Amino acid sequence: MKKGKLTLGLVIGLSVVALSSCDALTRNNQGYVLTMTGPDGTIINYTADEFYSQFKTSANGVKQFYDAITEVIIRNEIEKPENAAVKAEIMEKAANKVSGVKETAEDNADTNNTDYDDELDTLLESYSVEDLTELKDYFAYQLMQTEVEDQFYEDNKRELLVGADASGSIPAYQGYLENKLPYHVRHILVKVSSDANAFYDATVTEQEAKNLSSVIKRLAIRKNNETFGDIAREASEDTGSAEQFGDLGIMTKSTSYVNEFKLGVYAYDAIYNEDPSVAANASKLSVPTEASNYLNALGIGEIPYGAALKLEAVSSLVKDSLGNQVNNGKSLYYPRNIYFNKYFNKHNISVIVPEDTDGSAISTVGLGGFQAVAELGGQKVLTDEDGKVILVVRAGSGSSDSGYQGVHFIVVERSALVDTKNGVSLEDYYTTEIPDSADFPQVGGQDAITYVNFMNTTTKVYKERSQTVEDEIKGFDSMLDAHIYEKLANSQQVVIHDAVVREAVENYISVTRAGIAFDAAWNYEQSWKTYTEYLALQEQMRNRLIAETCAVNFANAAAAAEYQVGGICYEKD
């Protein structure tokens, strides 16, 4: 008898609503289900009760009880009269899968010149079943699980999205929005060839300097009212998101973006953003106190617009005005690299301000991208066409040869901390409906702008984006099976009369949930620790930056005092 069948047999002693799929255990006339010879030669007999007692007091046994009861509940759900057609379809699909296995056995026998029965036995063994009847049942249960999960989602999708309070025997449930804190983000990536850890001595090519300057100027000037998305489509070097006008989709606490990007966005909202609605919910991001204190002290970075203008102006300058190499042609002294390192080579989140590199104000006439934003106390910074702050950070993964390195320009299309924006709640923003459907969210009698339709596109794309949201909601909870178990057990009025088993199963679910939550919180906290330690190293290394005056005097290096022996820009051979 295979393990799965034995497990179901062991739970016969539990009073659940239905045990229709279980076989009775076979006993001898003394009531033993197993007899064996011990190490000392004595005969050892086991009764069903003895097996039962061992299983309910071991961690592995409790897990098997939980799985077995779950299977009974799921099968019972499919047995409901309203699911008759569904069950018939499941059994037909299971039969087709069995036929597929038989065909595979035939093919393997022909290919390997072996016996069909031997090949079939090998395949049956791989599924841990003894015969084709058990195999069909195995496939049927897999399909039943999928069907019940799909039905559960349809019946409980709002709860999965926004959560629910405790009710009777069902504990409180934290939905997707609170659990994962989804951010809808867009970006423009300008790649550079320097190493990630070159905190003060990065070098960029002439073209990279021009690309960086060009993007910033276009965002500031917005010629012909071009949008952030327009610029992303033409200039971003992340080709995948560029095709989507810079859209990166949904970023959650589980998304494996580099720390500078993800935690940089979180740091902006949790620490620097003064919007009352954001500040009121900043604690949801759970920034560790040590990290929060460090980032508060560090402050948000400010990149002067004038640095972008200078970067372009000196992008090709590699010799002085007399045509001589400076400091034996060491590229670190090229003005573009000096400006890049001082103003753009920063792994902490920054904004671009309308200032020159000496701190003097630059007129924003003709620079429609600069707007005063309340969330930064009325400060003028570079924004997109809708007034959303453009965040800037130096980040990458791997090297330019095996990954990417670059500068990100980031727009938060929708923050997880703002419940309602422009009349659209977070719940509505992450709707799975598509425009023109009866249940699509409305604002003032018009379709609301949501994740699904934030870009005006085709129905096909709307459906794809809707599916993205649905997949996010369905997949966020690694303990969804337990939530389904609790809800269905409650609706089917399942009673486990054995108090030890009942407590053990409940404890198994609780402890497993707590363990998953602990691991997630620990990993999240460690990512903040790694991030802030990295920034601390950056700040330490930036003490070695080449002074900006070396860029200013580079063209006249032959005469400038700074480049003479003993000067601040002079480097020995």
C-alpha cells in the first residue's frame, strides 16, 4: 500500500465530514496491522491505535494528518451537487492523463527495446502509485486542488486583496495589499560601464555622459510636451520596460530588485516624503530603526541640474587646450568623470534640483519639468508631466559585462501607502476587471485610471495586465492552502474530535505561518542592513573624490596652479 493511501487510512479515527476516498486498514485476527521481528529476535506487533498515536505526536505525522484532512475536505467540496459537471470534467481529464502515461510507456518500450509493463511500472513508481486506478485518482486529486483553488479565488478575491478580520474559528487574514505593499513603478535606465563599487573612481564614456545629460535635459525641457513615457520609450536602455513606456509593473516587498532601487523608493516614502497621507502610513514599510536613523542623517541626495549641463559640455574633453595629456592621460581626471562621480555616482536616492554646481539657482523658465512639490516642503525638483517626483539612483546588478550598471530615473505611479488618489482606492487601482466591463471602477461616471489601464492601449493588453494582478493576488500567500483549509473546514462543519490531533494541526498551521513571516521579516531587515552599510561605505570612500576644481581647470591644466606640482589636482607619475 502506497504512502498516500496509508496516510488516509490513518485518519479514519478522525471524525470529519467525509472520508469517502479512504480505504480501511487490513488487520489480522488479533487486531494488528503490522508484525515484525525486532533486533533481539522478538516479535513486535503494532495496532492501528499505536500507529495513530505515533503519527499525532510527531511533526511529520501531524503534517500528514493535515495533508490527509485537506484532501478529504477538497474531495468533499468537489462532491457537492453543484460541482457534478466539474467533477465529470475532472475525471475525464484524469483519464486522458492516464492515457498519456500509457502512451509514454509504449514509446519508452519501443525506444529502449524493453517490456511495456516494466516501463509502465517505472512510470507508476515515479508517481508513487501501484496501478492505473491509483494513477487516475492521483491526477484527479491534482485537478481537484486546482479547481478548488480557482473557485476559492473567485469566491474570496476581495478578501485575498484587502484582508479580513477574524471570524469564529477563522483567524484574521492579511490580504495582498497589506502583506506585499505593491508599488506601481516606471523608470528610465541609462547604462554606464563603470563598476558598482567604484564609489569615487568610476569612469564613463563620452557617449554615456551624453546619454545621461540628454535624458535629464529632455525631462526638464519637455519639448513638444513629451512625457516621461515618451522619453523612456526612446532613451531607456532597459529595452523590456522601454517598450512599455518605462513601465516596470508591480514592485512588492518580495520583488528581487536591487536594494538601491527598491529600498531607495521605500526610503523616499518612509523618511523623506512629507505628504501627510504617506507619512501616516510610513510605518507599514517597517524600516528598521537603525536604518531609518542613518538615512535621516544622510538626507535625500540633491543633484544640481547644472551638473547635467556641464557633463554634456565636457563629455569629449580629454586633453587640455594645448592638446596635451593631463596627469599622463589618467582618465579619472577627465572632467566628465569628475562630474559623474561627484553628482551622479551615488547609490542613495536623490532628486534633481534647479541649481548650478556652485549652489546658485537656475531659472526654470522653459524648464517645465521642474515643479514645486508639497511632499518635499514646496521645494522645486524634477517631476514627470503629472507632477510626480522623479527619483534618481545609481544602481546595477553584476557588472556591465554580466548584468547591468547604470543610473535609474524612477517614477512611483502609485504608492502602497496612499489609500485613495484621484478618487481611486488601492483596492480599485488593483482591480482585475478591464475597461468597459460592468464592474470596472468608475470616477465621476468615467473609467477610473487603474493599473490595468494606466496606459491607453488594446483590450488584449488590458487582459494581460489584469492577469498580472490576478496572478499577484493568487500567488502572494505561500500558506494559501491553509487559508483554504480553514475556510472550507468551517463551511463543511469539520470537527476533529481527537483534541491532541486538533491542537497539533492548528499548531502546525500557526507555527508554519509564523516561521514564514519570521523568515520574510528577517530577510527584509537584513536587506536594509546591507543597504545602509553599503551607503556608509560609499560615504567613506567619497572622501577620496577628485575635487570639482580639477574639472573646472582641466582645459588650462598647463597654467592652472591646481595642476602644478603640489597642487590639489597634481598627480605624481
